[in-house]
Amino acid sequence: MTTSAPVWDCPFNHTEGLEFDPLLKQLLLAEERIARIRLPHGEGEAWLATRYEDVRVVTTDRRFSRAAGIGRDLPRMTPAPIAQAEAINLMDPPAHNRLRRLVAKGFTNRQVERMRPKTQRIVDGYLDDMEEHGSPADLVRHLSGRLPMTTICEMLDIPEQDRAGLRGHAVAMMTMGPGSGDGQERAKAALRAYFSELTAARRRDPGEDLISALATARDDEELLDDQELAVMAMVLLVTGHDTSTYQLSNITYTLLTRPEQLAKLRAQPETLPRALEELLRFIPFRQGVGIARVATEDVELGGVLIRAGEAVHVSYLAANRDPAVFERPDELDLDRGTANHMTFGYGTHHCAGAHLARMELQVAIGTLLRRFPGLRLAVPAAELDWRTGSIWRYPHTLPVAW
């Protein structure tokens, strides 16, 4: 067992389309299971778990705490921390459990399935617009950049005229480039101010939306306070559309650049839910790592002694490529038939909206492939303009033809 290790400098800024970051691959396959890393922002160094089992331990063992990092300048990807101190994604049990129970009421399988017909109507309308526009058309403009934001805003009953501005703030919060810290802070402040006002109004005059449900829901006779409610609504907006927005484009791109896999899916459309799980596992949809945890006591992990107070990161992307769990992990195999990937996180902070994201993807991708049997990229793949300077990886535009 060791208490130190060579330090890897990890910018995690590999922007070659959706190619898996070779540095992350190197860390995953390194002899040392737990790496010592230095990230672009924050003070000091951190440990990094990349293998599936080690990630599982860090995300489920209460000795690794997100709340313990509040107020510290922990190693991170972005100039300013993305999460706010009061947010659920920085809470540990039991405080986390209370908010999680309340939020989960809006994302049950039953609730999400009730939304499927409306989601189908929205998708149909967007694709009607795309068909009327004619071939070629930008899938981001017509579908990817619209559906997830519309869905979460419908759940939260956010006025349509406010949505574009909120989307802009959400994008600014995820920026990694030099000098972007001020923009991140302004975006967070703007979102917080907006949702403080909106949630106060819903508390005074509740409706049928998720914010109103959270404003009036009781857990052991205790309501969310005003600050908790505002931050929770803000987190729901930001996290409720990000993954689906970018993965709609990424999944379409991946299928259109792998004609054999696409043909297989077209021939067996009933396999779409299983195929989507493999696509979610395979696609490296973000850069680097997320929110650090802090060891609250000395913990041995993967042959390393992590001291109390040291920061620990996990890589869900690397865990999704662990050869100890996934045979031929670097191959896209739509017949793999497993949903044990970590794209929606793991453990305490597994994404509460995973059911919603899956439903959106099933409806959108299934309808797209059914309505446009000749769908193809309208430009060579090498000419696509990929997003850089963000924690998310996706094409700015995705020109398609049919």
C-alpha cells in the first residue's frame, strides 16, 4: 500500500470529435489503479479512480463526502465551481436523502411514462418543421437543441419567453476556457435570481408543475426552505436538459457514421432501448471529471492509502470502458444488452432524471429513424464543428440529409 504516487498532469481537453480521451485511457489501463492527478483549476492535487469497482466504492462509501469539499478550492475542470453550496449534488446523506425523496416524486417511471405521449407530439412537431424546411437541415436547430429544454421547462412550467435566456446561462456555467470564470459566476447569479423569484411566486400561488409540487411537498412534516427550493429548481433546469441535449446529437452522429450498426437497428427497431444503453455507455459525452469528493478519514482504495481531507475524483467515462466489466469495451456493440453503465452516475448521486432522459432519447431517436429512413450526414464527418471549451462534447451543428 502506498500513500504517494507520481502526479499526472490532466488537462482533459481532448476535442477530436467523440474519440475517447487517450490520456483517460492510459490512466484506466495503468498499473496503478488509483492515479494522482493535477487538474486545470483549483488548489493542489487529487486522487482519481477510473476502474469500475473503485468508482463504485467511492460513490457509495460514506467516507467519501461531497459536502466536506464545500468552501474548499478543490481541483476541478472549470475556472469556477459549477455546483452551489446548497445544491443537492453537494449534499451527503441524510440531508441528501430528504431532498432526493422529494425530487424523485416527479421522476418516477409512472410520471415519466405519462409524459411520453406529449413528448411524442413535441418530437413530431419538431420533425414536421425539419421536413418542411427540407434537406439538408441542422438536427441541432430542429431537434437536439429544443426537445430536452422544452421537456424540462414544461415540467417546471417556465414561460416560453424565458427559456432561451436560461439556456444561455446554463451553457455559460459549463465553460472551461481561460477567462471564463467571471462568465460562469454571472450565469450562476442570474439563474439563482430568476429561480428565487419564480419559486417564491409558485409558493404563493402553486400550480400543477414540479416546482409547485416541491414547494408544497412535506418530508416528515418539513417543507423545503426558500433557498433550498430556488437552488433545487435551478439544478433541475441545468441537469434536466444537458445530457439529453448533447446525447441526441452524439447518438445520431455515432449511428450515422456506423452504417452497419444503423442498419441493424433499422431492421430491429424494437431493440432501440437496449441499443441506447450501449450508445450511452460508449459515447464519451463530457470532458474529464465532475465534482470531487473528500475523504473524511483514512481509506485504503485500490492499493493506495487516501488520507483524511484529500480530494478524490472518479471517472464514469473510464469506468464505462473498464475491460474487467465490459468485453471489448472500445467497440460499439448494440447487442451488448446491458444497462450497468455509469453514464448517469452511480450511488447516492445517480441522476434522478435518468428515466426522463431515457424516455426522451427513445422517442426522439426512434421517431427520427422511422420518419427519415434515408437519413445521413449532409457533410463529411471530418467537417463537423465540435464544441470546445466546455465540459460537454457535442457538435455545434449536425447537418443531415434524407
